[in-house]
Amino acid sequence: GAVVSQHPSWVICKSGTSVKIECRSLDFQATTMFWYRQFPKQSLMLMATSNEGSKATYEQGVEKDKFLINHASLTLSTLTVTSAHPEDSSFYICSARDPGSGSPLHFGNGTRLTVT
Amino acid sequence: QKEVEQDPGPLSVPEGAIVSLNCTYSNSAFQYFMWYRQYSRKGPELLMYTYSSGNKEDGRFTAQVDKSSKYISLFIRDSQPSDSATYLCAMSETGGGNKLTFGTGTQLKVEL
């Protein structure tokens, strides 16, 4: 079964509004979660690393003020796309690793964001 | 040059065929190699996870890593229509799969 749950699975919003996406680890605690973005027919690109109890680490070229990440608990990380624009329309996917299993990353089912 | 190169396809094969999917990479520090399957509008699902060079088999799937050539492969035997998906290779320098670098994915269609 799924080990990482992401919500919502899709969202449509108007330009200028903000959207929050949730990522939860199921049955394990994740001190670190990862947020990826995927454009059609392109690879997953790491946006940021979400660290529980501290600031997120953003990849080069990703605006931290636009993509707000909060990792307030060991099972929940949120990504807020602020003042969304049509070019932010994409597939956002979170991932986490169960440190107790030794396995690599498991991904959520993604959130398709469409900004009109 | 991208760090990881993967033929985007699409690749179309008949049911029962053996499928070969490949990635090449340039970063010699990569030590952990993964294959993910992604259905449309879904997140990637981990299929295979290997460390360093060698082969790993799991059911109909076999992963091969050749670090000397910076080349990895995924073989699917007795392919089924349900295998139709996009297959992504991914790599990392450190264990646990943190900070993965992905290929662009190969779209596979297995036809009846």
C-alpha cells in the first residue's frame, strides 16, 4: 500500500491566489521529505528538501518566497504555491524515505496544479 | 549534456516481448540506481533498487548496472499490457536515495 499520501490530487486555482499541498508519511516518521516538480514529458526536478523543525533547503533557481515549505511534524510537510501564475501549472510530487526500512524514496501520487 | 540521459520513446512492443530500457549517465559518483514506474497522473512507484555494478532480479524484472560504462538497464520479461507506463531511471551518490537525479523517462506501450 501507499507509504506517502499527498493531497489534493488535483487543484485548479485562479492566477494570484495561493494553493497548499499536503504530504504525509504513513506508518513512519520522516525527518526529511522532498518536493519535486514534473512538467509534461519531462523528468522530475527536485525543488526543495523539507526538514522537520528547520528551514527547507531550496535548489538553485527555485524561489523560496514563492514556494513556501513547512515541515511542522514528523509526518507532514506542506508546500504552498503563493501568488500562483499559469507558468506554475505543473505536477507536484512529494517523497519521503522510511529510515527504518533502508529503502530509497517513496513518492506520493502527486498533485496536478492548473492555474487559470 | 544532461547528467542522466534516457530515450523518451515511445516504445511499443507486443505482449510477451522482452523489453529493454536504458539510461546513461555522466556523474561517476553515482552509486545507487533505481527504476521507477509511473502511470499517467500518478507518482512514481519504485521497481528496482541496486547498489554499484551488477545484476538484480525480481520476478519479471531484471536491473543491470555497469559503472565502468556508466550504463544501466531494466529488462522486463513476458511483458503485459499492464506494464504500459513511463519508466524512469534515477540515481544518487549517497545511500537511501536522497537527492535523486532522474532521467526523462521512457514511455512504454505493450500491445495485445
